[in-house]
Amino acid sequence: MISLDHLLIDEEVFTASFACDLAACKGACCTLPGGGGAPVRDDEVSAMHDAVEAALAYLPEDRADDIRKNGFLEGPVGHQSTRCIDDRDCVFVVYNGDVAACSFERAWHAGTSTFRKPLSCHLFPIRVADFGGPYLHYQKFDECAPGRARGQRESVPLLETVQEALERAYGAECVADMMAIAKELRGGER
């Protein structure tokens, strides 16, 4: 474990290689079985409510109607997550052929929303736990094996893959410190 500012970070976050491979995984992070959707921070709930109409524009009508009728969050305040359909797809999943994508992110890319997607999705496969403060760890899902293989093959550090999300969460200065630690731990490699 490495302590940086107010963060506790598992060393593997600094040393792992990872680069998403959507062609191979088909957006599996949005469709993991088990019914638990994306964790949503309390400070994201209002932004999601503000952006939901823009996201609904990218969903099939039956999915949009389901969200209008049943909402999109579940769980108690402080422990909310997006709802899932059939214990699998996040309620905001839209398919591009056979690849799952996020309707929030589609709206963000189109410029119709300022909310990109929940931070837990943006940081994936880094997860944030709370042990009296944020604890960042790398969670390896079998479905993400193609991303691990591509990261190794192309020598892409996990931190580079999620750099934008980390900056969103913790600021550019903190991420620059993370990158310096990673470079040192990786023996001077990027």
C-alpha cells in the first residue's frame, strides 16, 4: 500500500498494465452479471438527475420508459447504485451492435450533457473503497482479460488508461504524483 495525500493506494494500481479492448470484451464492465449496478457517489445524484433526459434520448424507448417509471438508482442514500436490467445490464446501457456503451457518455460526447458518467464507471477497473478515506485498488474481472492482454502487449500502464478519471476525482497535481510513483515502481518505464 502506498499513501499519497489523503489516498491509500494498492501498489498494483501503479504497476499494472491495462488498456480497454472493446472489440474483445464488448463493454462487459456495463453488463457484469450479479445485478449490482455502478456505485454512485452522493455528490453525483443531482448531476445524474439533471442529465437523465439527455441520456434517455440514446436509449430504446422501452428502456427509457422503464427509467421514467422505476427510476434509475437503487439502495439507501450513501450506498446507491444504478439499477440493472435482468441482474446484468446497467439501466443506461445502449448497444452499438454487440458492444455495450453508456447513454450518459453518449450525451456527454454529443454535447447535450455536462455529466459524463458515474465516477465508478470512469475509473473502472480501479475501484474506490472507504477505510476512513479513499482506498484505490485494481479489481481484476475475468471479463477484462482482453484489456490486461492489450495493456501488456502495448505496454500501457493502468494509470494512463484511467488518467482522465483520476484527474476528475483527485486533481491533476495528485495524478502527476501518482505517475511519478508509478514510473519509479516500474523501473523508470512510462
